[in-house]
Amino acid sequence: MKKRVIPSVPKKEREKLNEGVGTPDLDCGIYLPDKDHLLPTNNNTKMPEKPDLQKIHNAIYPTGSYKGRYSRIIPNSHFWTDLNQILQTIKYAIEREKHEGEKITNVLYVGEPITSEYIIIGLGNSLMRGYKLKQDKNIKTNPKNYIIFTSLEQMIEFVQNEDFTLEMFQDIIFQTINVGFNLTNGKKMEREHVYKRIDAERKYQDLRWSSDLRIGDVSDEEKPVSEWLNYIEYHLSKAKDCNYHLEKNNALAELRKVAALAVRAMEIHGCPERIMPEHIGNMTINSDGTTTTIHSHDAAK
């Protein structure tokens, strides 16, 4: 057998390789050259300059790159589907105002501050999408005993008022939620109804695949967790594709399949129990499963 001869690299080329010439710039030019990065070991050294944030952005999102994006964001298209979402938005805005007023620098806030105009646009978009405030029939509290919102139009009028404050808005939304009001568009479903749809999908899966077993097929009970994860990832990719093409109902149908596949995997391999902690955020988890909200003024007592 002939011996394969490996051609030698010319001396000049070896020198270039040793010097690192031609190797990819892994930091995309974000930081200064190594020679300018001096460690703070004595008074004659200097700290490295801050990285160029624009270069970081350009490195992560190259011009013309749409990788990982599944929908186009239109300016001023934000809207809310739940009063708790609005409550969190307002809470974030209040905390930001407080920290920036106190010049706290160890907290970084992203984006522009929340304004009354932003809130009005969001509420208006929710209204245009068919959302309205509706009280849960199981809540027996009389809303007339509280200062609450009963419509999105009422919320918009409140924000437009010259006496509007984020704190007052937050308090009234909190009371509105407590008496059982929330946003609905007629499509939102109670959890037990969602479970029924997933259960129907599970029954379909059993009927569909038990009737299509072929020689050599592996039974569900023999399939490892990794196999079920492959099935789930496949249908997730289909859901993303539907979402990209703005086929919302088809995307949701794929999510229904994903949920049912997860249920089947846990039917076979077991489902670890969720151990509830005693506290989550400002809520206390009671022994009967109910929650109690701890307000900041109560915690201070």
C-alpha cells in the first residue's frame, strides 16, 4: 500500500497562521485589541473602554437577517388580553419612575418609559380586537360597592383625564380584578374547557395510531422520553410555520397536539409533582390552595 504524502505548509504561511492572521474575529470588533486591555494592577494601567452596544446589536442581528423571527412587529400595535397584563405594565412603569427619580443605577430598564399615550393606544387596540370587560358569574361581590372599571372606554377616559396618575390607575385595576372583572373577546376559554379539548385530542391519538400499527412498530410504552420530545418538537415547528403565515387557528391546533403528546409521555413515564412554595412574589400560598396578596404597606408593619 502506498504511503500518502502530506504536503508541507510553506514557511511564510506557517508564520501567518502562528500570528493568527486570517482567523475569524469572534468578538465581531466589539472590544478593543488585546494590547489595549490592561489589567488594573497599578496606577499606570487603564480600564478597558465599554463595549460598543451598536456593534453588539449589529453582530447579533446582521442587516437583512430575519433568522428566529416569526412575526413582524408593527409600531403602536400593542394590546392587552388580560387585566393582569396591564397591572404588570403599570407596576413596571411605577418602579421605573421611582428608581430613575432616585438615580438607582444598578437596574437597567429597556425601551421608552410608559406614557399615558402608550396606555391609551394599547387599550384602543384591545377594543378594536373585540375585547371587553366582563365579570365572572361565580364572583358574588357587588361591584357597586367598589370604585372599578366596567368598560375599556371607561379606562381610556380615565387615562385621558388631566388628574390621571399611574398609582390611581393601578389601584382601580386591582379592585376591578378583585370583583371578578377581566378582559374577554369571546374566544378565551376556562381551563377545564381547554382540558376537555386536550382530552379529546388524546382520544383521537389513541384511535388514530392504534389502528395504524404495523409489523415492527414500537409501542408507546417502549418509547423513551427523547422520542416524545422529537414528536413535540416536530409539531412545535409546524406551529411556528403556521404562525409565520398568520394561520392562528392552525398554530393553536398544533399546540393542542403538543399538549396531548406531553400528556401521553407523562402517562407512560410519570409526571413529577409541582411542590408549591409558601410564597411567590407578594403572594402567600395558603394550605387550601388559595392565595393571599401581601401589599407593600402590610409588609412594612
